[in-house]
Amino acid sequence: MSEIIDYISKHVNPKYVKSIAQNGDIYYTDEFYEAMYKKTEQENLSSVEAYNSLGFDTQILTEARAHAARIRAIRKIEKKKAFEKNPAAYDSDTTFEQMMERYTKGEMSRDDLYANMAARLIVLEEIHKGLKKTISSFPEEKKK
């Protein structure tokens, strides 16, 4: 490990760091960005207060780094999607068992699995709504 990495690693919270580059750039985890966003946007802490509270020393790492981390956190969280892939692009007729089999064989990524499961869920919810309407439309005598 280089001297820069050694030095920086003493002033960060390793829980929130993916890696530290040779030039001193810190690559944060998704968990860091979520925590930074929460502290600055929901708890109204300043960038520096939030960065320090998450275990990063701005005396060493600089306040500018804290400000940059806040900006990246806002961008990342506000652009976050529920699904990386569009559920509409998947076959809703695929059963859960078929999806899991394809996933465990490596034929489907986790993002594909989630999107496919969402597609299936959407269709099943619509079927359920339709059945509820059909059942409620029967005359009272037929319900008994």
C-alpha cells in the first residue's frame, strides 16, 4: 500500500469506503451515499458535519471533499431507480420457479430477476383486482 493510501485510510470509516486510489481519491459505498444524503437533506447537517459524523476527518481529508461527497450523494440518491431494468421488458408468464432456476444457473442477473419478478407481480395484481370485481358483481343469492 502506498504512503498516501496508508495515511488516508487512518482518517476514514472503512465501513463506508470501497477503495482508496493511489492518488488519494476515495471511492465510497452506496451505504455511505445513503447515510450522507440522510444527514444533509433530512437531518439538515452541513456537508462537513455529516462527513465528520460518518467517521471521516475533514481536518485531514478537507472540507472540499465533504462538500463534493454531499453533491455526489444528492445526485446518486435522487437519480436512484427502483429497478435498473424495465419490468415491462420481461415475460410476466415466467413462473417464480422458472425465474429462480434461471437465476441459480447464472442465466439471469439479479437485476433481470428483480425486473422479471416485478413484471409477474404486476400481472398477478391485475388478475387479483379483476377477480375481486367479478366476485363482488355476483347477486347476493349466488354468494351464499
